[in-house]
Amino acid sequence: MSGARSERLVDEDAAVALLESGMTIAIGEPTPMALVRQIVRRELRDLVVIASGLALDMLIAAGCVRKTLSYYAGGGFGVPVAPSFRRAAERGDIEVWECDEGILTSGLEAAGKDLPFLPWRGGVGTSLPAVNPDLKLITDPVRGETLLAVPAIRPDVAILHAAQSDAFGNVQHHGGPGWIDLFLQRAATRCIVQVERIVSNEAIRANPWATTIGRADAVVRLPWGAHPWYSRGWHVQDSPFLADYVAAATAAAERDEREALERWLDHWCREPATHTDYLERVGLRRLLALHEY
Amino acid sequence: MSGARSERLVDEDAAVALLESGMTIAIGEPTPMALVRQIVRRELRDLVVIASGLALDMLIAAGCVRKTLSYYAGGGFGVPVAPSFRRAAERGDIEVWECDEGILTSGLEAAGKDLPFLPWRGGVGTSLPAVNPDLKLITDPVRGETLLAVPAIRPDVAILHAAQSDAFGNVQHHGGPGWIDLFLQRAATRCIVQVERIVSNEAIRANPWATTIGRADAVVRLPWGAHPWYSRGWHVQDSPFLADYVAAATAAAERDEREALERWLDHWCREPATHTDYLERVGLRRLLALHEY
Amino acid sequence: MEADMTADCSIAELLACFIARDLNDGEELQVGIALPIPEAAVRLAHLTHGPNMELIFLGARMNVHHLDHLPMPAFGWDNRVVRWTESFSDRGHRFDQVKDWHRRVFFVGGIQVDPHGNTNLIGVGEDYRRLRFRGPGSVGTPTLTTHVGRYYIVLNSHTPRVFVPRCDFISTVGWGEGGADARRQLGLPGGGPKYCITPLCIMDFTEDDKRLRLKSLHPGVTLDAVRARTGFDLVIPDHVPETAAPSAEELRMLRSRVDVTGALRRM
Amino acid sequence: MEADMTADCSIAELLACFIARDLNDGEELQVGIALPIPEAAVRLAHLTHGPNMELIFLGARMNVHHLDHLPMPAFGWDNRVVRWTESFSDRGHRFDQVKDWHRRVFFVGGIQVDPHGNTNLIGVGEDYRRLRFRGPGSVGTPTLTTHVGRYYIVLNSHTPRVFVPRCDFISTVGWGEGGADARRQLGLPGGGPKYCITPLCIMDFTEDDKRLRLKSLHPGVTLDAVRARTGFDLVIPDHVPETAAPSAEELRMLRSRVDVTGALRRM
């Protein structure tokens, strides 16, 4: 009748072009590693990140991070504390906005609701308000209880990894969107989602209840884009690959031996120009072996 | 190995036995009319209700309601204002806790989060805090903005209508759970769900993302249990049936002619001992005619 | 024949076409229940010039620009309206992304409207405990109108009982006590009411004081009639045009692809 | 042969069986990542005496009592753990029904623990801006331990560096400054920590002061060893029993139906 509906499907370059130095970038889980690698490759700087695990550690190792809103930087990939995070935090190279999951989601919810703050109980009695002065103790106006006032957290961009989307940004996760992805999407000014595959609009409408994000600002098809992390419903994590990173990052953090880490970042982040280049380096055999779901 | 998993599937009598005079009962939408009729039939009194439309008006007409947390009592079934609600409110026969949808959901969310209150912006500048002194104007501790502090709303029981459940209380709606059902479920001490059909646990596990309520306290199979209201994915509303009620309730409210209304309540609520008795009165032909989805 | 078609255009049809023309591609259009004129308007706009509009009915979000026609089942209160859904706003929490409502457009009714576009759905009377007329309640309008980019006040009648110098109760804040920064001072991020639309006329708001101003009169309606049926002094510009009639094409689209049962013609 | 089986039981196996026995049917058991002992415990309890237990891993809720065995993939951090899901807690908002957590049981680790069961995952050092050891952060433990019915502190090591008179930072409040009403005074609705479980012993809390008290010593561990490796004075009852060994049946269940790869035996 009068023009056609605009697509929100973009290519890798266009997606990364939405990210800039100095931004607050929120990184979902399952982790959108393809976009994270591009952040390293393009040498974005002074980022404020909401992230954990490999993505957080790699971005710190590559010098991209000024500040992290941090609830957890450990476990998950085989070390008690992510090595680059640990070193940078101990030296004061990065600023840490200390919180927990309930505080973080409260701040994100406040942003989504266009409220300056939300109250939260978890954290009362702990050191969190002492080490993070943004968390104010308040007396609630109804029953006089002591609560934390968590200020709104407003990321510039959320980057997420999901199972599928149509060309119009209707995203559907498999097996749940991870614990924080929807909070990030609702709070962020823009949302970029990398997906395993693009499906028809009809496929979305056939099960609209499964639509987890109704209008992503950009979707980009990046199959295996969460590697070496897992992708829900598609493949498991690549544990030996993660162990390689941890070894290199630990040597850099604990013994100031940065060579292996820089080699790792060069080989896996800086040299491959595209995600497909990266996947070719990983190798099809290795990728397919992760598919025992 | 050691006993079996307990079922949460109960019959109609056992479900209604969980409801008592004086309780705060939250009624979902699509409306669990079969349980609402039983409330009338069993003459529960002094209820505080969260409800709208036919359920609200019928419960007021039958003298069950002391107070209503009310965001909307109109439209929907063919009148600008629900007639029995209007008369009772104007005469002061019921107490009205005036709110809007955003305020109501904020109070329900506060209850689910075990917080004494949540702040909300919608309603600032309106008469709501003046007519409902429970809504306090506060100055937010972060940016000094004026907001409403909405106290937690804690229903004793939520009663809902949904598409299906397994015997263990894993409930799945079709086409969305209505705008408020999940807020009610999260806030209420107990949750009773009437469903169109019972499915196997395997059917639930085949699509766990569709599970909207993970552990209803009781589920009861009441096919066509939302009649004369609609049941998402099953049947449309029975508009002539609703018009009959409206005519009777309007005569009672505006002209003090209660005869038709009492006859209506007798015939459709007080005389049928069970939901099946009710359905027999409605007639299979009429029920099947609503199925053009 | 086309001339005939526009000549017998009903006021409801006129208003639906007026609103439709005022909606922009890319906007998110939310219509509550029992508002047939806005419901027809957003469907018409979507089909005629809104390939990127999104319609929100009963918590379901859809883009159905590609469909041949968008009939109106029971004006929003028929669940079949969700058949075209792409996603549900009630998947999570309905009000958890209000920060993005700046691109949303909404419609409100009212039992009273004051000179600054504040409206009342609560009731009429001095004493809240003894109302002369108990209204339906404010539904989601306080929350929606606080945040949406703009909204329209759409009324079924235009009488001094509706247009009052002061609402007995305010359920949605338009421009408060008046003034271009009235909403900012109250901390309301949304853009406020744009037009007030009645069976007699269309009104907008003055730029400085944000007071209701006559914008156009519907065919056959006199200025005196509007004055007589408004309970306060409207701002009247020197020249008040007639509300622009729909084009034959708009009417054809409305009647053949949206209001196929002729509900608006019978209103 | 069964005697042999219990004789070569590892400490990790002993603790998994101890915890499993302490879990009640009908409870909701949430285990975070990298906690193999609690993970084995909840699976074992579910199979042996918990037909109405619900397990929560990675935001997925399941009841898998009917399955033959519940292997432990990568201790929680392998998404295949959600294969048995009945519902997802992250469908809406993860923390929107904490009011019902009184029937939930949780497990926390810590890099420091003080005499009242307060724990620290933030870091070690006097100055938060220059920590000697930066910890991983508190994950969801402040929120979970505020609300859950009870929780267990489960540690991989028992040294004076872990058991300190005062945590440098507190990420989860156990019993605060002590006293049976310490949590009530802080407004924390949850039941607090029940046991503190280490490779050497099991501790509970005194009823009045809520101070850590030795409850049982693991086989081969002396009282002096525990005293020497605890950085403050534990309350020591007159009689301290040995931690009860698992039954042959429990061990058989654990090894054949839960820890089929022998991960706990190798710890």
C-alpha cells in the first residue's frame, strides 16, 4: 500500500558501528562473544560495562574498560576470580561499582520504569552501601523499614545473544533468555541482538508468547556467535578453549607475563576481520563437536 | 523410590473451600467465573476484592464485597460504569481504594518483592493521593523528584482462569495471561487456577517457556469456566448473556427493581450446585457456538 | 459517486480520518477498550501510511500493515484481536519499559475536562465519599498519560457538564494549572494532550498558557453552539476553519478495510 | 563390600550426604555455580526423600524425582542442566516473588567468615580501593540470604585466613553482631545460616548469641586441628561427636545416580 515495513536486520559492521568508546555497554548471558571480540578489535576505550565471566575479563585485558558494574567476576570459567579483573581492581586500574544481582536488577528496573530509584532489601546490613556510595540507606515511608535506594542504571546499549529473530527485531530465546538479558534490554537506550538464525515473521507469529524482545534496534545473524561460551539450545561451552584463555590471562595478571595473552587476543580477536574469519580459525570440526545438546 | 510427587489438582469443592469471608481475593482476567459464582452461592461476605467488570459487579450485587481496590469498573460489558458498583459506591455501601493500573501493579510488585512499598510516577499531579490517603507523595532520595509511594498489596488468594496445567500446578496460558494475572499470583499468599484442561507433565516440559505459573497451590479443571467471559484461545465472550445481566443489574441499581437481578443470581449462581450444572443450564449448543476463534 | 461518499460521511468517520492523518509512521499506537473512533483511526493509519506503526490491543503488540483489512471486533474487548500478535507486553511486567513510551500514542476519554485538558474518570460531586455520579475509575490513564509521547482526548459528547471550569477530581493531568512548563514542573516526562476531539469540534492548546483553543468546527456546527455547550471560555482564534473532510480514498479505505460492518456510520 | 564402600568415602561425599539428610521434602533448593557438594546434596536428597522438592539451577525450576539418575554436568555452569525444566524464574523478573522464598534453601561460599556467620566475597584488605585480594563479588548472595528460609555456608578450606574475628567486608549478613534477634532488628526476613560446613568439621550457631559452635568433627580430624585453623574462639560443647558417616545405601545412591563420574571422590 504505502511503503514496506523496515527491516532491523543488519550486518556485523553496522551492528558494531552502534558501539562507541565511553559508552555504558551491558553484555548479556549467553554472551554475545562475536560482538565482544569486535569491541577488542576496534579498540574501544573507557567503556563502562555490565558483564561477567570471559567477556568482562577479556575486555579488561584488552584495555577497553574504565568501570564495571560488578556483581560477579569469577567461577564459571574455571577460576575463583577472573584474573584480569582481579589485577585491575587491586591496582585501581578500573573502577568497580560494587553490587549484587538484586541490586543490579533493581537499578535496571528503575531505568526501565523511568524512575530515579527503586528500593531493595538485599544488601541491608552488608558492606555494599559503604563501598558503593551510590547505594543510599533509606527509611521507607510506609512502615519505617531500612532499605537500600538503588539509583536507575541506564546503559547506552545492551548487546545480547539469542536463538532467533525475524528481520523486524522480534527475538525469541531458547531455554530462557539468561538471568539478566531482559532487564538489560528494558533499561538500555538501544539493544543489539546477535542470533543463531533468522526466521520468518510467520514463524514468530506462530508462537508470539515465545517472543522475548519485541523490537530489537538491530539484529545480526552470527551463528556460533557465543563461542566459546554456550548458546542455549544450540551448543555447549568450549571448556578447553576457555582454559587456554584463563592460563594466558593468569600469567599476565599474576606474573606480568603478557605475551601469551596478547597472542591470544591477536589470534582470536584482533586478526579475524569478521566473525566468519574467527569461525574458520576455530574450525568446523571443533564447532560441530559442541553440538551434543 | 520414596513416595510420589503430590498432585495439586483438586475438585471444585476443595478449591472453593480455600476461600473464606473477610479475605482479600484477587480475581484475574480472563475471569474465573466458575469460582466467582461459587463465592455468590456460598454467600461469602466482607470480601476485599481486586476485580473489574462482571465479576466485580456480580459480587457487589450479591452482597459479598466490603471494599474494592479499583482501577476500572466499566466498559467491557456494555455500560460506561458497572451498575451495582456505581450504586454501592455512591451510597457508601462499599469502600473504594482508588488507584490506576500502574499503581495497583506497583503495590502488587512490592508484595511479591517483600518490600513495604514501591515508588511510582503515574498519578503524580492527579487527585489519587487525595482520595486514597494510602498513596503518599514522597521526594525521591536520589534526584529529589516527586513520586507516589504505593504500599504493598497482599491478597490472601488469587483466583485465575488459564488454558491448561499439569497435575502439579504448572500452568500455561494461551495468548497471554491477561494483563494482571501474574502480578496477582506473585503477590497473593495462595493461588488457585481453574483451567480448561489438564495435560501431562511431559507436555509442560516440552515447552517450559510457556509455563506462566510454576507452582499453583491448587488447580481445578473447569472447562468453559470463564463463561460468559472469554477464555483466551478457547472461546469468545457471550455478549447476549452479559447484556442480560447488565439489564437486570441496571434495573436494580437505577430503579431499585431487584427482582430480575435476584432471579438472575438465583438461576445462574445460587441454584447450580456445580459448574457442570451451570453449563447444562447454559446448554451445549450455546457453548459450542462461542468457539469460533 | 465519490462526492456522495464523502457527503454522507458520519462525524465518527470524519474524526477517525482526522486522527489517522495525525499519526506518524513508526509510532506505537495503544488503544484501550470501548474507543471505536481511535481504534478505527489507528487501523486506518496503519494501512494507509504506517508500515512501521505498531498497534497495541489488550497487551498484544502487532504490525499488520500487510493484511488486506483490519476489522474491529467488539472495539477492543474481543480477545480475537490478539490473533496477529508478535509479542505480549504482559510477558514480563506490563509497565517495565515505560521509558520508551515517548514514541507511544494514546487516547483517553473523560466525564469531565477542564480548560487545561485535565480529565476526570473518577466521579462527579464535591465529596468523594458521596459522589453524585461515580465514574468507572482511571484504568491505566494516569500512568499512560504520564509517559506517552502525546495523547488525544476523545469524547462522545460535548456539553457544559463535560467541559467544566474545574474537574471535581483529576485522573489524568493534561497541562495542570496551565503554562508550557506545567508538566515539567510536575515531573511528568510525557508530551501531554495534543488535541481534544468531540462530536462538535476539534480543539488544541495555546502555546504559552496551554489552554483549550478551538481549532476547527465540524460541518454544520456553529461557533455559538460550541460556546453554548462549553462550560468555560474557549480560546477562539480569528479564523476557525471547518474540520477537513476525509478524502474519498480515505473513506473508501475506512469503510472497506477497517469499519466493514459500518459501526462508525451508525454512531 | 558395603563396609569398604563407606570406609573409602571422601570428605566431599560425606558432606554431600550430610547436607542431603538435612533437606526436607517440599523445599525449593537453589544451587549456584561451582558448588559441587551442595549440587550433589540436593540431587541426592531429591532422589532419596524429596519427591516434592524443586531444584533451581540457572533460573530453571525442575522436579526430576522420577528420573533414574541426575548427573552433574560441569557443576551448574553447563546449560544442559535446564533440559528438565518445568518453568523459568527468569520468565518475568528473577526477583519478583521473594516473598515465597521462606521455603527456599540456598548455599553460599566465602573468602572470609566471622564468628556470627557473616561472610565476605568482596575482597581482603583494609582499603576497598586497594584490596590485597579482590574477591569475585557477591553474585546474588546478599539478596538470596536476606530472604531464604535458611542457608548453608559451605567452604572449600578451613584456615585462619578464612575464619577471621571480623570480615574486612560483609557481603552476606549471617547473624550480624550476634543475638537471636539480630536479623529481625536489621529487617531481614529470612531464617539465616543454619550450618557452616568445612573440610574439617560442621558448625552450627548458639541459640542465644548466634555464635559459631562446633557440632561435629569429620573422621580423623582433631579438636586441636580445628582450633588451630580457626582465627577466633569457637564455642566448643562438652561432647563433640564425629560427623555421621553416610549409609551404604546413601553412598550407593550418590555414586550410581548422582556423582556418576566420581567428581566428589577426587576432591
